[in-house]
Amino acid sequence: MDVEQLRRQVLHGLHRPQKELPCKLFYDERGSQLFEAICELEEYYLTRTEIAIMQAHISEVAALLGRGCVLIEYGSGSSQKTRILLDALQDLVAYIPVDISEIYLQHSAANLAAAYPGLAVLPVWADYTYPFTLPPLNRPEARKVAYFPGSTIGNFYPDEAIAFMQRIAQTTGHNGALLIGVDLKKDPDALHRAYNDHAGVTAAFNLNILARLNREFGADFQLDQFAHYAFYNDLEGRIEMHLISQQAQTVHVGEQTIPFKAGETILTEVSYKYTLGEFQHLAAQAGFNVGRAWTDAGCQFSVQYLIAGKEERA
């Protein structure tokens, strides 16, 4: 990872009229642990709903992905959902988890390698929003399949999501595929609860981004002077997470001075929600067609199988 490039992104974002930080900063070791805790919360429907969809349709998913593939997971985290795939896929050539949190990645990869002793587990420490190099394989694969679970595609602005999926298509190449989790539009109250849990875990996750800036970039944020705030922006069709300055203050990041007015916010994350039709249109702009889209009974979430440049709809 290019630390200086990330520093430039941080400073550029903090000097914008609407201050913002790249959400990739969430995922240091502590942030990754907090996110796993979020996934266990009652209010956070996304993880358990996606797991239920995968469990209900895993035979069809495995049949579509086929034998002898390489599975490349973007933002692997604990790889909890991946085990459902690993248990079902036949003659898997390798599993390549890609994550921005090096310590968390190595720990999760070691656990998976122990659980699946016959599987080549080849972790890649990288910022997957940029091109990265795949590790060499011991044998050729039938196809490359990218796996992008959760609702992380929603963290990209739409034009960024298109560019990101185009890069995935380049990585998977001819005959490649993308298995992706996509959160769907729903009752805004359910969305509000999911990002404003009563236990305050999401607030701690949000504030941890400032703790990381203090530790790694020489900043002096006073965490008790900022508060978590998340809301659904109906016009844009997205959740927005902010950190609100509780008073007028000045913060330093290295030698840079960042002034804050009382009530001024830092935008730390967006999470776009889509209808099935909206995401189909987005994927098409990236050169993908939706081969299958599975949802839960309440249509809260979807798991979608995308094929580059092919029509294969149920």
C-alpha cells in the first residue's frame, strides 16, 4: 500500500468544503474487529440476510461458478461467508483473499488454511480499489471468479462502482464472473437502525478512523469532540455516515492545520442502496450482465451472479 498516497487523500479530503475521509481507513486491525462486531448486531440485518441467501441457494451458486475455479475475494475480512462457498465448490484451485488490513488478513488466512488443509490459500495484502498482482498458482484454473460480499459496492459512488467493476472484469478475464452482495432499497427506518445501533458499536467504528489518523498520520483529533451521525439521504438513495464536530476547533494532521466550525461534519462513508433494476443498469455500464439475482423473502438484500458481456438470465 502507498502510505504517502493515502496521506494525500486524507489531506485533500479534509480541505474540501464538505470534509471527507476515504472509508478504507476504517479497516485497521481495530476497525476490522469492530466491523465484525457490527455484523453480529440485531439491527444490522445485512450479514445474517446475506448468509441466509447463500445457504438457501448454495447448490445453484456452486453449479454456476463451476469446477476448477480460482476464488478471489475482495475485502475478505474474517471470510465467514466464504466458508459457505468453500464447502460447496468442487476442485477449487485456490482461494485468494485480498484485504487492506494486513494483520487481520494474515490471521484469517491462517485460520482458513488450517480449516481447509487441501486448499491453496494465497492472501494478498492490498488496497483492492487499485490494480494488484495475483499470486502464482500451482495449476491452471478453469476460470477466475471474483467474490465481493456484503454491501461494500454501495460504498462507491456510482461512477466509481462502474470503474471498480471494470477492473474486476480485467482481473477475471475471459470467462470470468463476479459474485456480489448488493443491499436493496427499503424502509428508511430499518436503514437508520442498522447504522445507529443502540450499543454504539457503529459509533465506535466511525470514531476509530480518527484514532487511526492520530496514530499513523500524526494527527491530534480529540475523539470526545466528535460524534457519530448516520442518516438515509433519500434523494441520493444512500446512507451517509458523518462525524460531527461538537465545537469550533482546530485539528492538526502533521504540519497541516484543519479548522472546524461547530456542527461541521466529516463524511466518512456512503452506502448506496439499489433496486434490482438500478443495479442491473449499473453493472451493464461496467460490461457485466446479471446472470442470476437471489433475494430474501422481504427483498432486503440480494446476492447476484454477474457475467462479463453475456446474456444468461433466469
